[in-house]
Amino acid sequence: MAHVCKSQHRRNAAPRRLALKTLLCSALAATGLMAGPAQAADDWPSKPIKIIVPYTPGGSTDIVTRIVVEKLAPRLGQTIIVENKPGANSSVGSAMAAKADPDGYTFLAMLPAYLVNFHLYKLNFKPTDLVPVVQMADLPLFLFVSEDVPVKTVAELVDYGRKHPDKLTYASSGTGSNAHLTGAMFASQNKIAMTHVAYKGSAPILTDLLGGRVSMVFDPILVPMQYVKQNRLKALAFTGKERWPDEPTIPTMGEAGQPGFETGSWAGLLAPANTPQPIIDRMAREIREVVKDPEVKRKFIDVGFMPVGGTTAQFSELMQKESARYADVIKQVGITAN
């Protein structure tokens, strides 16, 4: 509407039209609708911020977000509300964020499943409806195996799978989840037949893993490791490049005879497209500082996460590379939406 206001100074404009335009410009100025992105960001945040977590409370994304929010809110001087909106492998909450006003007061905390969904499902929003802000953490995975499976190493697991093609099952939180893709990659790489069992959350996976109703899962350390300490589960390997610092006796997948098998999950923040860039920059900058905090780093490591931070451009590049990688895996192992 800025061009409307400028035109009122034209000498050949009719008096009545000028009066109407002047009134319109005054109304727009009064309501703040003429404020540009820079002006909108000047007093941000002036009210509580909402971060949508598209998973149930207590999961990896929820925990990462709440650890960050605890330190982020005081830095921004505003309340930050974490709102859990689970469903459809994160698509329900993601769609809500994608359709939110791009005013800097709604963000989405996401895992790789957000990218995978675009390769598997017909969604009611587009990848361009949300834009990257910053990566918060890496979430490396461990290979957890039920005590009922008679193996102690990855090599023995592969051998068992080849000899008993109908015995092994692997769990995940849904088709297209990171655990699903990682399990499918493991089966494909080792040429063994395993049945995928999709669950609606982490709790039932753990229950069935402990009860021997599912054979294995690739999962963050957060909950299952306590049962490894109790000798109720086995942790055979770690999917990172180097051993996890707090579990140095557990070999990497490479050390366990799976060369090149380096994968994992991660958590990042997105914003609705057209959110003012100064707000995105501020949010990214503050979160980078938060994840450097020694207390935050310790909390992350305690629950199996590695703080990252980095720039918005670096996170954007990661998302592009990961999306292409997931597309290749889906095609290679023939994953389809249920």
C-alpha cells in the first residue's frame, strides 16, 4: 500500500481521491499494517512465542526443545510456550506451523521425518512453506537389541538374520521415521530379511523390546540405555563416526563390521515462510549462544544429544543434503507409504 500513499502528492489527482487515499494511509499507519519486516522486528518479541513440537511429550524433539527454551526465554525476555501436536509422523504439527502467521511468534521444532514425509506422502503444505532457522542438536543412534535375540555383536546379529530370515523384526515410530530408514538400510546393506514394525510412540517400542516382541531398534540413548545397564537390553553399536563419550565400550557401526554405516538423527528449528529475516537471524543467534552454555551441553550429552548451533545457511545446506539422501534410501530399499 506504500505506493498509494506516495501517489497522493501528484498534482493532477482529484481532491476526493486524494482525501480517500489520505484516510486509507492514516488508517494503515495507525494499525501498523504499513510496517515493513525491519520495523516488525524492532520490538520483537513483544508477546509470548510458540514452538510447536510435532511429537508427544518426553520424546527426543520435545526434550531438546525444552532444554533450549529454558535458557532461550530469559535471553529473549519473553515466555516461550512448547506446544505438542503429534500425529502422522510429525505432519500434523508441521502443517500447523506451515499455516501460521509469519510474524515471528510461531516456530517448528523438527526431526528428519519432516523431510522424509515429502518423499512418501501427499501433504497439505509444501517444503517452501517453512524455512530453516538453526540446527539445535545431533541425535546419534544406538542399535538396541532384545535380550531374547541370542547375539552379542553386530556380526552375530547379521549371521542370525541370514540363518533365520523370519525371526528378526525392527521397530520404529512410523513409516518414514529415522529408525525406519536406518533399520531398512541395515537390512539392505547386509542382505537380510527383517520385518518392520511401526509404533505410535517410543513407550510401546520399549515395552515390546523389553518383552521380546520386537527384536531391535535404532534409537537415541535417552531411555533404552538405562535398561542396558540393568542387563535387560543389549546395545551392540553406535551409528556415529566416533564412540559416544559416555559409552566408550560400545563400538561404532564401522568398528562392528559395517563400513560407511554412519547415520543419525538431528533436531532443528523452522519458521513459516516470509517470517522477517531479522527475526530469524536473532532467533538463530540466540540459540547458537544457548547451545554453547556448559549447562546446556551437559544436559544434552546426558540424554544422548550433541549440541550444534551453526548458521542458518549451514542448516539449510544440511536439510538439502539430507532430503536427497533420504530420497535415495527410500528408492533403494523400496519404502512406500502404508
